[in-house]
Amino acid sequence: MPQKKSIKTPLTDATVESLKTGDEVLITGEIYTARDAAHKRLVELIDKGEKLPFDPSGQIIYFVGPTPAKPGKVIGSAGPTTSYRMNGYSPRLIEVGLKGMIGKGEMGPEVIAKMKERKAVYFAAVGGAAALIAKSITGNELVAYEDLGAEAIRRLTVKDFPAIVALDCHGGNIFKEGVAKYEKK
Amino acid sequence: MHQISTDRIIDAVRKLSMEAAYDLGEDVIKAIEDFKKAEESPVGKGILDQVLENAKIAREERAPMCQDTGFAVLFVELGQQVEIIGGDFYGALNEGVRRGYKEGYLRKSIVSDPLERKNTGDNTPAVIHTEIVPGDKLKITIAPKGGGSENMSEVKMLKPSDGLQGVKDFVIDRVRRSGGNPCPPIIVGIGLGGTFEKCALLAKKALLREVGNRHPDKFYADLEVELLEKINKLGIGPQGLGGTTTALDVHIEVFPCHIASLPVAVNIQCHAARHQSIVL
């Protein structure tokens, strides 16, 4: 098993460019949560030319809607949700500085093209490993849209959050390459 | 008549909701362990390790194994000699879900209207399938269903002339197009026959069967094994990142159908294959 790479947020172009499809990473720093409903609102703000509730420059959005935190816990279970539902939104956020996304499953060609153009990266976390992933989350602060409940935007502090580089900024795509490697005719 | 109070029903469903979210079945755990031994991708093996470690944490810490604690799907077998006392039966089932999701710190994932999309705040209503059966018992099964795998499911009304090959092609194509979206390794529930809606329900019921158990009819048992092997040759692997473990099992349920029809439904279940039952 190759060495896992430790990376810190916010991401720089140099960090993004150093990441290659298949790299296992441990992410430390702050990341933001958003799912479908929050993305819709963020893109509506961009459309209107208004300020977003957080500055996306260099940041990572984690596609997640955690379970409620039990008393004394920072967060509940918090695994990734399916990413393709954000295909229409993510390119818009990359245009305003977003550098990374964490989710599960492949993202669309429109996202991949924008990632190459603006140097961004997409990480896969293990869907359904929500109790395990939660252990790497050490801080959890509401940023916006409390009315969305589990879909609100939160700022999470993470330490060694486990993920795999699934789509890199050079056009690498583990969903295509990995499947081709193990497909048996 | 066997009298069962709605209070008992509420309490049973409350407990089942939480147990389903925290306790992954031994059948699923064993299947993941077995497939992990043969997994050719090191990344895939690592993912299966994480899934097993996650199941252990969930069980020990009474934490939901997945943040998507699902739509509460209830299968009810109501004995015809049972009398429900103390209130409304479906109301009690929903109250059990409401309490279980609140007390268990489970996620509330239901919106009241598909287009307006306002969260109901308590994960109700449940989807309830009721069968009246002989006897004086009440069996309740909860099978919380996550959105990611449900979204990869599909019903197709094939022509009778499409035959067995048409069924196989549709199933394999549905899994291939799903890729990593439904959180592989998956369990594939297949409904074959019936009407449009019966077929979909058969596919869902197929997911309740324990992993590793075969259809009693040898023809369908063999077909399950054949489809499982074909699916695992697709290369999708754990989380779609490539590998030899795409599905843990394939289960088929069959029903007679119309001379003009060959309905087939594929209901995809993620590896968090949750279901818990109780008999009252």
C-alpha cells in the first residue's frame, strides 16, 4: 500500500497539481458541507452577483448531510452523498474559487472540464463509512441555511480525513481507469 | 383473537428503527469479509476494510452506520386473527418511526412534497406494505432505504420475446450504468413478472433475503449465481474505483405475469443493507 499523502486546506494550485488519481490522502484543516439544496442557493447568489455565506477561495466542499450529533459529540455520522447531483452546480463554484469537492461516485464531464481549466480536484470518500469518517471531524460550526436541517452549510474542522483522489486536474479519472483495469471480458 | 395494543407496536417500531441504523447484519459482514479476501484491487481492499471497521464502530457506539438513515420502509405481515387495540394501526407504525428517528439521533430525510421539498422533520411518513396472513401474529420488518442506491433502481416493461437474455442484459446494464453511485459493493434485488408495481415490490422484497441464501427454485438460484458472477466481472469494484467486488449477492423474486408482458425491476441496495424484524 503506498504512503498516504497529508494535505492541508485551503488548497493551493501547487497542491492540487501534485495530486494524481488513485492517491490516498488525509485531509486536515477546514472544509465546508453542502448538498443539493444548499448548492441551489449558493448558485442563485452567484447568479444575482451577491456575496456567498463563506469565501470559497481555495476551499473544499464536502457533499454530506450528517445525522444529528448525540449529546457530547461534535457531529453524528457523516459519510459522503452521491456527487452527480451537484454536476450542474459545482462548475459555478469552481469559477468563484472552489478548489475541491468530496463525495462519492463519478462527476460529470462539465465538472471535469472546469476542474482542468481552473485547477480543482475531486476526492472520493467511502460511502457508508459514516461512523468511521466522523472520527476525523473535530469541529462543526453552522455557517448558513439552518432551515435546511441536515442540508445546512457547516464549517467542519477535520484531522486526517480519509479520501482518495478520484478525478485530478490533469484529466485523470479513477472511475474509468480503475474499472478498465479490473473488468474481465 | 390475539389483541395487540398500538403502544406495543409504537415501541417495537421505535426500537427497530434504531437497531436497523446501528447493527449491520452478520450475513452482510461475512459476505464483505469473504469478498475482501479475493478482491484484486488494493484500493478496493482498503475500502472494504473501512466498511468493516465502520460497521464495528456503529455497533459498539450505537451510531448510524450511514448518515443516510433512509426512508423507513415497513413490511407488515398481519395475522388475520390479530385485533389491533388502542388506536390507529398505521398511525402507530408512523409514531414508532417518529420516536425512533428522534431518540436514535437518526437523520430526517423525508420532504413532504416531491417538488416543494420541505422536510417533514421527523422522517415520517413511512412507506408501509401490508399483507394479511393466516395466524394470530404480527410481524413487522423495517428496511430503511438510502437515497443513493434507490436512485439507481429501475423498472422496465420488456416484451415476452426479449426473454431470459433481455432480463440479463437489462440487469447487467443497470448495474454498469450505476457505477460507484449506489455505494458498491451492492446487493441487487430483482423482481420478475407481475404488473408494473408488483414487479417493483418484488425487487424490494428480494433485498430482505439474507445474503448467501438462494432462490428455492434451482433455475432462479442458478440465474442469481450467474448474474452475480457477471456483475463482478464489470470491474466497478468498491465505491466504483475499480475492483472485483461490485455486488455481494443477487436475489430474484418471481410472480406470474400477463401474456403480453415481461416486467423486470432492479432495486439496488448499498452495502449498508439494513433490515430488522420483530414478531408480536
